Amino acid sequence: MTLADAVTAATERALASGALEPIATEETVLPDAGVRFLVRRVSTLAQKDRVRQQRKEARRPVDPFDPPEPALTVAVLSETHVAVLNKFPVLRGHLLAVTRRFVDQETLLDADDMAALSLCLASIDGLAFYNAGAVAGASQAHKHLQVVPLPLGAGAPRVPIEPLLADGAGCDGATRIAALPFAHAFARGAGDAAARLDAYWALLAAAGLHVRDGRASAPYNLLATREWMLLVPRAQERFGSISVNALGFAGSLFVRDADELAALRAAGPIAALRAVARPDRPL
């Protein structure tokens, strides 16, 4: 059984048992700068808010990955990582690659992380992403990468932001995309886990980040498909009241209500991304 098959089987079991609690959304498309941004209005967050409140009221912080719920566990990926379903998925098949022992989410990715990411992408044609710290949209302190199947929505392109990445085609190494008006670094191609790790280090440097005590000098989002990688340093978590994680830089944003949707429509998604990312800087 492939990992993709195991995700499908685990999803069906977890839905039947009630362990998996999908979040219903209403989808809107907001065109901006040649990108058809997918904006999902979350209509059922009550169950997620309930669990968060229970954790706040607990005497000690609750780590949902120590251990992960058996009903949500998909497979052991390696000696260091396990594959777990996102308990509150917006996108079906949303998978987490979680470290088997606690590692802080703000620490740099290493060879084991990239091996887990590459194993997931080898079986699942998806978008992998990493929210490096709370400012980058991470909701859990226990280190985890995430993978969602492609396409992110109906129609083409499979990743909405890809039209803006076209001028990175054919470039070797880390480069800058002229159409992205915020600090970032982009690399075409993927290769194996070792190549992805080398590309990751090149992206960190090209985006102006350096290492301090095993962490990057600023929060960031990393996105990766089988074909490319994009790293975006972050300045803040929210645009107004709207939380933005790595999926925002893929062209997929989430709002809680009509007011947030109206605010995003008025400003434009590109302006929202520019507001939460670090200011642009040429390579």
C-alpha cells in the first residue's frame, strides 16, 4: 500500500469513527495581479475552538502529537517522523509529517525533515509546506511539516500562485520572482531529499535569513511541490484579523466571516500578503 492509499484508508476510518472533524467552507475566487486567489470562508470552526479552549484550560500545555491520536495516525515514515491526519482539515487528505520526539517548530529543517517531505511528495502529488513559528502561522509548537493534495481548488492552475512564478523557469539556484512584491526566494526543480535540503539552505540565504542557535533569524514560510520551492520571510502573522500561513503564498487564503472577506476583497490578496511578509529586497 502506498502512502497515498494509506491516507485514503485512514481518512475513511477516521471519518467513520468521528476522530476526523472536517471544517466546512464556502469558496470565493478573488482575482488579483493575474492570480485567481482561492478564499475559503470557514463556516464551522466551533469544534476547533472548543478543543483549543480545552487546551487553554488544562493545567499544562497539551501536545496533540505526543502521542498523536491512534485513529489519525497514518503510517510511520521513518525513525524520526510519523504521518498523521490533520484533525480539522479544510482540504481532504491534509497530512502532517510530525517528528516522533518533540522538536520545536522554529528550529531549522534538517536531513530527516527533508527525507520525510520527499517521501510524502513521492507518493502524493501535493503541496508541502512549513510554517516556521507562530508568526508564520504555526498553531502547534511540535515540529511538523504539512502536505495537501493538488489541485488546491477546481480548475487550473493546480497552485493558484503559479502564474506569477513563470519568470523563474529555467533559472538555476535561488532566484527572485519579479511579480512577488515582498521578500522571498524561489528555486525551480526538486530532486531527492539531499537536493531539497541544499535548495532550502540556498533559499534561506537568498531571502536574507541567517542562522542563530539552530533557528532562522526570522519566521518564514516554506512551500514545495515536486517542481519548485518558495521561501517567504514573515513580518507578522495577521492582515487585520485574518491569519495567514504558508497556504496564503500559494494563493489560498482563509477568512472567518463576511467582514473579513470584505476586508480582503477591498485591499486585494496581494496587498494582504505584502503586509504580512518582510519588505521586498533584491537578491
